[in-house]
Amino acid sequence: MTDRTAAIADAPYRDAQLLPIDLEVERRPDGTILIASRVPLAEHDWNLPRVLGAIAAARPDAPALSRREGGTGDWQTARYGELKRQCDAVSQWLIDHPTPGPVLMMGANSVAMAAFIFGTMAVGVPSAPVSPQLALMGGDLARLRHVLKLLKPTVLFVEDARPLAAGLNAIDLRDLTIITGTPEVFTRPTIPLAEVLATPMTPAVAASIDGLTAAGTVQFLLTSGSTGLPKAVPTSLANIAANNAANLQLSGLEWTSEMLNWMPWHHAAGAGILRAVLMTGGHMYLDDGKPVPGLFDLSIRNLKERPVRYYVNVPAGFALLVDALEADPAFQATFFSELRLMLYGGAALSQALSDRLQRMAIAHTGHRILMISGYGATETTSGFMAIYDYTETVGLGLPLPGPTIKLVPNGERYELRVRGATVTRGYHDDPERSAAAFDEEGFYRTGDLTRFIDPQDPDRGLAFAGRLAEEFKLATGAWVSGGEMREAALRALSPLVTEVVLADDNRPCLCLLVWPSPDGVQAETGLPLAEAIGSGALAAALQARLDIHNRSVSGASRRIERLSLLLTPPDPNAHEVSDKGSINRRAVLDRRRAEVERLYETPVPPDVVATTV
């Protein structure tokens, strides 16, 4: 253990009132392992509209959702009584205008979006929140056309259609009733959002809430579609409520404090955070920033104003956060002042990044702040695993109360599967892929690989070990474990880079495309990014780190021979980055073929860094 690591490990944690670890472990003769928590799932009301109504009745003036006007102006707050009134107006409008298909929702997180999510839920009309990127893709808008054909919605809600006007007007929407706050951008008649939200409620809304069933589909969420067109995952009130209850058991800390979060509600993790806050009467600040260079500046502004007890982000967001914190001691003091728990998901977080955060936390508080990974999928409603041990080791953690995980041997690793109340019954209108998604015992195949942090002690939890879909073979026949090598590369090159992309299938060796970290480069070289590149200082620093990494590993699948810099950010419109901030490796490689080819040229191009060992 290094002195730096020991300094982190010796610091005590701030108390996070964690769920106790009490596991039931079954080991089968074929090497398969089943693990579940013996802690029972907490009792909960599956009727979420009823829960929201009770909170609004008891605390109508309590703040529910706050968002900056226009995303960047002054904070505007909707209180629980007003939020409930808007939800009821949406419900009543749908009762007055029966719709046979789901309500497609597109746009930023907002009070109106929340009203449509819970308003549709109250009358049993499925909502389908989708990424606004579907209408920004250009070309033939293939993904949006696919979603319309798959779900057959009859209502489209888009609060601010101005950024999406060109795409939406290029699509045949004649069979949809459009509700919008910007009717002027459409070339066809629409219904003003204000008109819907002014609908007076009748007793039919309460009767509808009382008549809901736990098993009926109330929402469709789309998979990321990183390996093809997205699939639609039907979700029931029973799925959602069980998932919400399990995640609230993770920590005894109350969720009624303030939460600031950017994650989109058309994504499972973002939707889960919204529910956790509103179903406990908390106050959520909607962050219009994104974990992308430039767009993260708004998130930093918000965090400087709104210190939180919980902070949730994806690894790409944490990388940008660490750079911003290290450059601003005053920001560090504010950020860590009330913080008790950090959560991440969506991809593996590097140990080096976690250590950088903890060193700052210790400097300002004398304590480490527990960093918990939330692991889940769209098909599991949201997270079903988490770390609930006081540890500095990053990983996937252990199953929360309710689900059972199944570990199927795959070489030295395990394929991760899960069964439980939060798991979907299959994909909408896709029986073939639904059948393939589950094994003979009804366990959902996540497609992820894992290993025990300590094979002798399951209580230590599981670590991410790659995705089956990300395993690829070099021309030498050596298999590369994509997830593990990405983490190893980030660890080796920290803090000089924010993200890496592994290249590439059927090539003679493993190389990288990397996005540099301006703050990390400045800290390490003493030079701004442009000067560090021009002077060769950055290339020298990267080469030194490559050499250190390669001396510590064996085998072609673990060596990194070359790398080159990417100086343009990942493009969401080209699928290079998802709404949750994760990088789509294949999309980056396909879009940047020229950069990939230069990695393998002979002689080595001057802008490519090559190892010397």
C-alpha cells in the first residue's frame, strides 16, 4: 500500500447509516452462485399517484421541484400542492380525451414533465419519455421513426419544441395529438400546454387512482440502442415501487433534504432519482448542466449555490467534477460541507478518480465520503445492486433487498443475471428478444461480467469486469476485456485524460484514443493544454505513463502500444455519448476512422504517442 493510499484508508468515513450486510449465498456444483440479501424488502405502497397525493395533502406548501427559469435564470419553485394540481390536470385531460396509445414525452426535465409522468400514471395511460436527441439526429431520423413505429403513441408532449422543430416537422405526425408550450414552431395544429394544465379536476381522477392495478404497464423506457435500434421496456407500478423501496433502504439518511441532479428522466437512473425524492417528500433542484466539457459549467454553478447531502453522477461527470474541484479550493469547501454520500452508475469508475475525490474530502472534513455505485439496467427499472460497506474500493456492490443475483461462470469471471420484482417481463412487441433476454430459470441476462473483490469473502461485494458485448479480439488472437482495460487505462493516464476509447478489433495491438483533461494537464505539466501539446510536454507525460503501465502487465491484451489525442468533444448527435454521459466506443471508432488508422501507421506519426518498452 502506498503512503498516499494509506492516508486515504486511515481516514474515517462520515456516517451514512448503511443497510446491514446479511447475505444468503447458494453455491451450485456447476460453479453457479446465487446471492440475495436476507433483509426483507420494506413494506411500500405500489400506488405511486396515491403516495404523491398524500404528501401533497399533508404538506402542500413544501417545495417539490426547482428549476432555473429557462434552464439558466433564477430558481423557480413548484410546491407539492401545485405539482399535484398540475398532475391532476393532465389526468383529467386524458380522461376527457381518451387515447388508445401511450403518451410520448420529449424534452428537458421540468415541472411540466413531472406532471405528465405522474398524471399519465394516475389514469393508467403509459408514458414514454424519450431522449430529445432522437429529433436532433438529422438525416432520416431513423431512431425516432423506429420509436414511433414500435410504440404507436397517440399523444406527443414536448414543452419546448424550438430546438427540435426541424426534426419534428420532418416526421409524419398526423396521427398524434401534439401538446406543447411552443405551438408557433409547428407546421400543424397543436394544443397549448397551458390549456391542458388549466383543465379543472373532477372526481374521476381520484376514482382512476383508486382503480389502478399493480401489474399494468405505466411507462415505457428505451434501452440505449448502443448496439442497434433501441428496445422498449414496459414497466409496471409494481416494478417501480419495489425498486424505489429497495433503493431507499440503501441508507437510513432521509431523502427529504435537497437533491441537485441533471440525469434525464427518460433514463432509468434519472427516473429513479425523481421518484426517490418525490415519494419521500424531498426537494429536487433540476440541473440543466450535462457531464460534457462546456455544458458542465452550469452544473458547477449550481453546486456552488446548492451544497447537497447526496451527489449522484456518472463517471464522466465525476471526472469533470474532480478537475473543477481541484482547481477551486473554495468550491471544495462548499461541495463537501454537507456531503454524506456519493453515488455513481452507468459505467465503471476508476480507482484513481475515487482517490482524488477522497483526498479532497479528507482535507476539508477530516473524513472520507462514502462513494456508492448503483448498478442496474433499464430492464431492472433502475439500480438493484449497490455498495453498502464502508470501503474505498470501487465496484458493483451487493444485491439490495428483494432481487436475487445469479453468477454464471465465464472463465475467471462471472456473467451477471438477476431475478426479482423490479425486473421487466420482456420487451414491448418483441417476443424473440424477450425470450433471449431470460434464462431457463427466469433470470434476466444483464450482459455484464463481474468478479468477487475477495473470492473468500462475498460480503466484500462484486467488481465490474467488462461487458460480453465489449470483449474483442486482436489480430494476434488475444481477447481484450473492454471494461477492465478501459479502467486500467484511465488509472494509468490519470489525471491527464478524462476518457479513453480502446482500439480496435482485428488490429495487431491495443491502442487508445483519449480526451485530454485541461485541468489535469495544467496540474501535471504546469502548462495550458495547447502549450502542453505544442511543446511536447503532454506527449512526454503520456508516454511515461504508458511505459509504467506496460512494465506492470503481461500479454498483448493488456499492453497499450500507442495513443492519440481527441481534441473535439464526443458528439451526442452522432451517438458518441449517451444522455447519461457514457461513451459509445463503437460509434467513436466508426466516426473517427482516420484517427484510428493513424494509430497503426508505420512509421509512427508525430502526433501519436508510442510506448518505449
